Amino acid sequence: MVRAILRFIEQEIGGLHEAAYLLGFFALLSQLLGFLRDRLLASYFGAGAALDIYYAAFRVPDLIFIWSASMVSLSVLIPFLSRRREESKEAARIFLDSVFSAFFLFVLLISALACYFAPALAELLFPGFSESMLTTTVSLMRIMLLQPIALGISNLFASVTQLERRFFVYAVSPILYNLGIIIGVFFLYPLLGLQGLALGVVLGALLHLCIQIPVILRTGLLPRLKLTLDFRLLKEVLLVSLPRTLALSLQNITILILTTLGSLLGVGSIAIFNLSWNLQSVPLSIVGASYSLAAFPTLAGLWTKGERATFIKTLSTAMRHILFWSMPALVLFVVLRAQIVRTVLGSGAFDWGDTRLTAAALALFALSVVAQSITLLFTRAYYAAGKTKTPLFVALGGALITICAALLLSKLFNEEPIVRYFLESLLRVSDLSGTKMLVLPLSYSVGTVLSACAFWILYTRHFQKFEGAVSETLWQSFAASIIMGATSYACLNLFDTIFNLQTTLGIFLQGLLAGLGGVIAGAVILYLLGNREIREIWRTFHHKIWRAKFIGPDPTETTF
């Protein structure tokens, strides 16, 4: 039985779509557990001060994790480790010892400094918090600073896990991370208060790490801490990882600044921003991240071999399917936003007002779902080609645009009643307070869409135009999505009188059947248009995609 399970885990890949669908499947499992996590948090606390504090306390530890762990991420370490593993096991061990020691000392030092300066950081980053909120934020932040240490080590261990082809072990680690947080909500919060939530985060990070330790021990490559470091080797790794680290840090810095602005926009603004962010991340994780990650090894190999035409063809195929899946997701998230939010979050202290405001924020985030997905693919394509500066410059431009947009929109929202009235009326939240926070997801979408446009333009200059089939898929998916959205909206009104919308089950059934009606209408349109992705998907599911070898996600790019 055990051997059969191991054979199941380690089957070879069958193709781009098979790998992407398996990635999407595991991402979906993690997201479902994330839904449960967010539902529990929303039910216990609602969109109020407690969740504002909880999410604010996350920001500095998350930024430290990105700064440190992305320097020893999978895409950086695996090529180095693979070459040394071919030389000898001892060479691989020496490499791991040096990188682990440098990383551990670095993250420990940064976390210790952040712990010491936590009061000053909290006061600087969250100026809208009261004194008592700042005190609690500092307490939670100090506990959560253990998270980047555990996740960072887990990230480094994952390089060995992947190299040894133990893909399933790493695939379930994000699920265990969410499980730790859920344990914190269920068991630790009643005992310890908000500090229990922070300890749940640390527990999740430790579970993320511990599941990989048995595999590392069996390989004989468990890193050892050494105080004598090979600086020549570390410099080589740092030069490769630095542009990527800066690019990833820019997105987290942007979210941090938006959180800072959120602290000034009223109680609950940070909570609604984060809850809607987590919901909009679902199609990104399942579609954009899955296809870009599945395509990356192939793209890197093709570029190395000089097979430029096949490189463009593979990239075009991934782009077609990302557009095919993400456009309908955008439309359905906008049309069904209230049903999605109420079903996932609507219980306990999370009232109808919280639901409507979160749904409005989700709709604004959803506007950038396509842009976020194709940006991930472009970024992977540039990394595969060894062009790491372009993603950095695009990320920098996007961050600046987002921050400037947030400041400008906040000013217009306060000083121009017509701007506020238009946004509130469009999203049907005119009767609610706290609508000023809607400028945060709107500004993020503005920056992301413009970044994706810049990527597309630069891609055509640095490589060449996509195959003509990409444009065909773009317009077919756009047309089908419009029909899908209109059908779903009509079905919502139809089922409005059939189901009891005062219950979660009634709202769920209304949204589910309306969505299914839209999907069927969209699929019919695509079939009539002779859409090629429909045929490719049908062929893919006739393969045994469960036998595809799983490529674990890079946690520095994962939304847990």
C-alpha cells in the first residue's frame, strides 16, 4: 500500500495542461481551507478592530519572509543545488550548509531587530490605530516574527524536497499552514485571546516546516549551522536572487502602504481589504499561478537550448489558457460578488453591511484578475530567459502607480462628492459607512492593469508577438464572458423569488445556479465560435492527469 502511494506521488508529467490542472487542484484544496480560516475569523470578530490588528500584525513578518526567503527560493536554489548534486552528495551538502547558515543568521538578526523596534514600527505603519490597538498589534507582531524563520527554513528545505522528487509532501504544506491558523482560532484564541491567533500562525509555519523534515533526513542532506561561510558562493546566489527579491518585496511593500492608509480610513478597513484580497486570490492561485508555474521548467529548458520558436509557442499556449479561464472568473466574481462573500464569510459577527462592503471591494479587486494572471506568466517567461531586470522595473512602476493612485483617489473621494457618489452608486453601497476604503482595492487594480499592459508591450519588443491564436482566444473569451455575466445576472433575479435569501443555503444556491447558468451559456458560445481551448481541455481530461508529477508552489509567491 505504501509503495503504491509513493508511485502515485512520483509519476512523471504528461504535459503543460496536466501539470497546471494538478497545481490548480492542490491550490483549490488550500484555498478551501483558507475559506474556512477566513470564515472563522469573520464569524468570531466581524470587520472590526480585532481583525484590523490581526492583519496589521502580519505585515512586517510577511515582508521579512519575502526579503529573506526569496533569496533562497526554489527557482533560485534548485539550479545551484542540482549542479552540485550531480558532482557529489558532499558538494550538495556543503552548498546547503553555507546557504542555510547565512539565511538563518540573517533572518534571525532581522527578526530580532524587528522585535526590538516593534513599538516604533507599529506607530509608524499604523497611524490610525488607537493606543490600545497599537499595544496589541506590537504583542501579536512579536509572536508572528517566528513565522518568517520557520517558513524561510521550510522554503530552503523545499529545494531538497523538489530535487528528490517528493512533490506531494511539499504540496500539502500550505494546507497544514492554514490548518495551524484554524487550530489557533478554535483552541488557542478561547484560552489566550488574540495572542492565541498569533500562536496559530506560528503553529502553521512549524507544520509547514516539519512535514518536510523526514524527507530531508532520509536524503542525508539536512543542513548544518556553520559560522564559517563561503562568501564567494553566497555572492553568486545573491546576484541571481536579488532582482527577484526586490520585485517580490515591492508588491509586499505596496500592500503594506495600502494597509497603512487603511488604518486612517476607519475601523474595519484593513479587515475588509484583507478578506476581499484573499477571495480575489482564488482564481489567481488556481489559474495564473498554476499555468505560469507549470510552464516555467519547459520555458527555461527551451530558452537554454536556443529553441526560441518553441519557447514562443509554449508561452502562447499558456497565455491562451490563462485568458480562457481568468476572463470568465473576472466576470463571475463581479456579478456574484455578494453571493460569494455571504457564502464564504457571512456568519456570526460578520453582518450584512460587512458583506456588502467586502463584496464591493472584491468587485474592484476582480477587475485586475486577468492582469495579475498574465503578469505572473510574463514574469516567469522573463526569469526563464534570464532577464531579471525587466520584471523588477515593471514591479517598481506598478508599485508607484498603485501608491499614487491610492493617494489621489483618497483626495478625490474626500473633496469631490461626485467621485464618491459615482463609486458608491456603481457598487450599491451608498447607504453604508466606511466606503472610503474602496479606494484601496481600486488603486491596486489600476496599478496592476497598467503593469500588465507594460509587460505586454515590453514582451513584444524583447521577444516577439504572440501567435495569432492568442488574440483569437482573447476576443472569444471576452465575448463569452459578457454573455456569461448577463446570463448569470438574469438568473440571479430569477432565483431571487425561489430561494430564501435570509439563509446562507439560499444565497449559496442562488449564486451556484446563477453561476452554472452563466457558465453553460458561455460554453455554448465558445463551442459555436469553434474555440480551440474547449477541445484542448477535453483532450487533457481524457489523459490520466492524476499521474502528472506535481511541482510544488514557491511559498514566496503563494497566497496561503
